Amino acid sequence: MDTTTKLTAAAERLFDRHGYTATGMDRLTRAAGMSSRTLYKHAGNKAQLMARVLAARDRRFMARIEVESVDALFAVLEDWVRDEGVRGCLFLRSLAETGGDTPEIAGAVARHKAAFHQRVGGIVGADLGHDDPALTEQVLVLFEGATHAAIYRGAGSVSAARAAAATLMALART
């Protein structure tokens, strides 16, 4: 594993577990097993590192949601929550922590959420056989809501959202 990949992986674990603000560069250097000079050489500043982490997370998440049905989309979320834990969306948490005032982070979040919206629209369209922007928005809100509700209600929130999405899809087919 090259230095940049190692640093990005260590930073993702820390940012996801402790948040952007609470994760200092000293903690990052220890976790990555490198000097601060090496860290800054490969990461730039903390905001640039977070943007790199978000880009890597985006690639991993979007690859997992290459599905053709809304039910499969929620099945992926159930797997994601089981594998990654129930801490909510790292994109929205980092945006909230920075108040949208850090351009690198705000840009990464905006790109991810736009691509996610487009992907959900494609999944809804593939499942129904035609585009349905209103249903896309409903499924997206259920997905995002389940991701955050799982923090305090547990992973069962995702199952509840999956059932609600199935009801919406059945109604759309009638």
C-alpha cells in the first residue's frame, strides 16, 4: 500500500470515528505511522485530506450501490450499516462540523450528493421502467433518514425504511 493510500485509509477511520474537528494532525500522524512532514507532503492540509477521504468513500459507496432495484439499494444500506457501523453519513457530518465554510469539504459533499441523487433516480427508473422524480426524492429521503435514524434507533431503522420503500414502489406500480 502506498503512502497516500495508507494515509487516506487511516484518516477515514479517524474522521469517521471521531469527526473532522476532533481529529488533529498529531492523531493522524500516529495512526498513519508517519512523521508530520510526510503527512503534510502527502495530504496537504487537513481540509484537503478530508476531501481526499470523502472522494475515496464516495468511490467505495457508489460502487456498492450499483444495483437495479430499490429493494437492493436498501439491502446494500443494511450491509453497509453492518460493515461500517451506525454513525450516519460521513459526508453530512463533515459538512455540519465545518458549517459549509470549508470549500474542499463542501465541494466533495455537493459532488457526492448530486451523484447519489442521480444514482437513486437511475435505480428507481430501472425498477419502475420509467423515471419518477417525485418517487426518487421519496426514496432518497427514506435512505438518508434511515442512515441517520440508525444512529439512535439502531440498524432496524434501515429495515423499516426498506419496508416503506417497498410500499411506495408497489403503489407506484399500480
